[in-house]
Amino acid sequence: MTKPTHHIFVCGSFRATGAQGVCHKKDSSQLLQYFEEEATDRGLDGVMVSSTGCLKLCDRGPVVVVYPEGTWYQSVTEEVADEILDAIEQDTVAEAHVLA
């Protein structure tokens, strides 16, 4: 595997206490799978997708962070995921969904 050009982190809501937060309850695990499959389908070999622990922005979830830009996205759905991947392909940011 080569070094990824982008790394997408999907909040998995896991906490040290073992509790799971809001992003998990809003199906962030399915969102993680969607990002992985869609990136593969698009031939985005330089995109890596990972789950994270709780990002502590539960009221804005599911939350996704894209590096190296360091862009945080809120209320991510599969449709928003498509826009995020489009933005990665176009070397832009999906501004309408940026966490402000």
C-alpha cells in the first residue's frame, strides 16, 4: 500500500467508558462502509477510511474529518458522503456541509 493522499475519519462514537454516542446511533458504521465502497468504486486508491472514537460533537453527528485538509463535516449522510468524495476528486471542499 502506498501512502494515502487523503484520510477520511468517520466518528464511531466509541468512548473510554464503553458507551457509544450519537454518531453510532445515527448509523456511522454504515457510513464508514459506504465511504470505503464508494472510494473503491471511484478508483480513489489514495483515499483511506477509518473509524474514530467519539469526536465529542454529538449534536452535529455523524461527524467526518478529512485530512490533510483538516476539514470537519457535520450531519453526514450517504448523499453528503458523495459530495465529500466529489470534493476530494476536484481538490475542493464540500462547503455546504463544513462544521462551523
